[in-house]
Amino acid sequence: MQYRKDKKGNDISALGFGCMRFTKKGNSIDIDKAEKEVMAAIEAGVNYYDTAYIYPGSEVAVGEILHRNQCREKVKIATKLPHYMIKSMEGVEKTFQEELKRLQTDYIDYYLMHMLTDIDTWNKLVKLGMKDWIEKKLASGAIRNIGFSYHGKTDKFIELIDAYDWDFCQIQYNYMDEHSQAGVAGLKYANEKGIPVIIMEPLRGGRLVDLLPESAKEIFAQDKQGRTAAEMAFKWLYNQPEVTCVLSGMNSLKMVEENVKTASETLPESFTEADYQLIDQVKNEIQKSVKVGCTGCGYCMPCPMGVDIPGTFRCYNAMYSEGKSSGRRDYLQCTTFRKNPSSASQCVACGKCETHCPQHIEIRKELKNASKDLETISYKIVKKAIQLLKLWG
């Protein structure tokens, strides 16, 4: 297993175990199956295990597996505070204590503000007393490292990085999100600030494997080295020295074995020109199925009405290249869980964006089309509920 360093010099395995996708048995996690997979990963040198308060049954399962095998000290647990569900520091403390109980531990190695989306949300938490609470937990050792997970635009990510002395962060990043969400610019900025970056969604929830266009699958099938779609997606990430750890929601022993092999063999800056060409060919095939030729350059931003134009088009395209539910889920996550929503329907057709678009996209027209497809009745109901209940912070 390859290891990379956290901010304090500790080793983190290049491969992390994402504990959101444990196999279900009925309505519950199949803990015996999950135990075999987790223990196989520990035996192979994987030491980073990522869960969250809102992943149904996940924290309890992780705690029970580690307790059964008496191996808590062999691993680093990462879990997350659902700040969007909490309105007071008393609620924060109650939730944290519940997480410790679920995980059967008295400390958390890596604790994240879950889905911190913008500086306004963080400032609201600060006003509640979050900074003092964090400092006390760090001083007592109940929390060893503090960070945040993020879905949103690059500029907001950079603002959050600068807002506090974080120990680490977690972003969605893969070869199709190179210039969207936090993106490569955010990755490099965090690295320059000395902040380790944990990667989630390296395969976009498996969509860069199972939902690839047939033409893209054929490119991998013809690879002379016999590398798979998943393997190359991981190698693309491990090639970047700024990446600290890549999470994988593993739910089979075969998956553990394959991902461990890739993480063990791939060194930073080891990609060849042929490797880059292969990834570019696959990206081109995926792009052929998209609705809008947006590259995510961001020249159209900022929108006077707050619309996340590149983010909207990314989700709109995902509907047609990866599946409608996938694109709509990402859109809900990236546009509503914030104090100031960034929905396409907020567009007033001022046209400012179109004067700056290098691709000469009819942005106003495409935003209307995207809004019709992405903003379903369910979306509108959830968006309204989030604003009424202030679930953004």
C-alpha cells in the first residue's frame, strides 16, 4: 500500500474505504459481509475509513466491526457532523456524543463539517460557537483533525479553505470533474496551503464504469495493457501528488483486492502520454452524449442572479450521459443546500453570461431547458423545505 502524509505527518493510505455503500440485507447493513470486506482492507494496509452521521447504519456497522476484531487503533475513522440538521451547540455536542457511541470509540481521527457549501454557512456556525467547540475537542484529543467536505464551485471552496486553519478537506474529484466543483484549481490551492485533500466520488458513484457509453467501454476493452475503467480512473487521481487519499465505496472482496492493487502500484507523476490520451479519448466519447458543450471554464461567472451556470450544465449533461436520477440528485445537492440557492430558474435572461462564453453557448436558452428537466416538482418541494427549515446551515 502506498501512503501519503496528513498535515501532522501521519501516514494515510492512498486508498480509503468509503463506508456509505455497504451491502444491505433487507433494510439493514449486512454486517457479516461488510466485516469480511473491511478486515480484508485492513489486512491489506488500508487505514482510512470514512462514514457519516446520516449514512443509515454505517457508523454503527463500522463501530461494531472494529469492536469485534479489536482493531480500533489500527485505523483512522473519519465521520461527519450534519450541521444542517442542528441549530445550537447543545445539538452539536449531543450529535457528536451519539457518533462516539455508535462508533464505540472515545475519539475521532478526522472529523468533518458535512457538506459545507459556502462561507455564509461557515460564518453562521462560527456565530453559534463552532470555533470554540472545535478547539476544545482538539485540545482534549476527542477530535484529532478537523476538516470539511464540499460540493460546490471553486471560488466558494477557496473562500472556505481560507476561512479557518483546517487540517484537511474532502472534495468530489475525478477526470470528468476536473474543472467543475472544487476542481483541479481547488485541489492545487488546498495543497499549496498545506491542507491534505481526500477524494470522494472518484468514479462518480460507479457511473464512470457502469454507465459509460459503449464507445468508451470499447476503448478500455482495446487497451493493450488490459486496464479497466475503474483502474484508470483511480490511476488518474493517484498520478496527482496533491491527492492524499481516494475513497472507494467497496462492497465486495474483489473490489477491495482490485483497488488495493491499483493503490499499491501507482506512484505520483507516473502517467505516460499514452495514458493521458486514453483518458482524453474516453472523455470525448462521454462528451458526445452531453446536451450542452460547456467546458466548465467559468468565464460566464459570476451570474448577477447567483445561478451556478457551469454546475447546472454539468448536472444537465449528466442526466443524459449518466442517468436522469444521477443528474437531478447532483443538481439538488449543489444548488439548494445553501443560504443563497443557485438554481437555473433564477435566470432573468440578462445575457451578461453569453458575452463572455468562449464556446458561444446560448446560455439563456439552455438554462431554460435545463431548468425544465432538472427542477421537477420534487426538487421545488425540497428546495422550499430547505429554505424554510434553514437546512443550509
